Amino acid sequence: MIVCNDNFKFLVIIILVTIQFCIIFILRMPSEYYCPSCKSEDVIVYDDHIECNQCHLNFFIEDLESDIEDENILAEEELSGVVDAFDELKDKKIRKAFLKSLKDDINK
């Protein structure tokens, strides 16, 4: 039977406390990014995008690092809304009606 002496217990406690401090420090490290929508610095940084914990929007890091002004940066959810609008135009009847409405607007 293995007997644990006080030195071993003390060493295990030191290791566990050190690990806890490292985890807390890593989680509280300030990010170099912030949410362009709500200006919050409470964001989670992933490989290619960030997620804001305040407004729950996702932004591509490539957009944040570009020279685009904050109010012009679109969230991933907003970009997918734009793409979905073009998907509706795949139907030939809807596309013709849309083009007709554009022509009517130009002629006014």
C-alpha cells in the first residue's frame, strides 16, 4: 500500500493552485479586438472570427483588421441576410418582378 506523506499532498495542492491561477489569468486576458456594433471588449476570439458576449453578434477578424470604419462592418448574421436576399432572386418570376420594379423606380 502506498502511503502519501505530507510533502506529496503539499506538492499536489501547489500544482492545483498554480493551474487554477493560469486558467483564471488566461480567461481574463484582454483581447486586442472589440465589438464594432456595441463597442464591448467582452468578446471571445476564435481562429477567424470573434463573438460578442453583449450583443451576441459574430464578426470576421479579417474585417476588423481592415481599414473599414466600425459602423460599416457587417456581422456574419447581417452578411447571411444579404446573401439570402439574393437567393430569393433565383426564381425567374420573382427576378422579373424585381427588375420591373427597379425599372419603374428609375422612370419615376
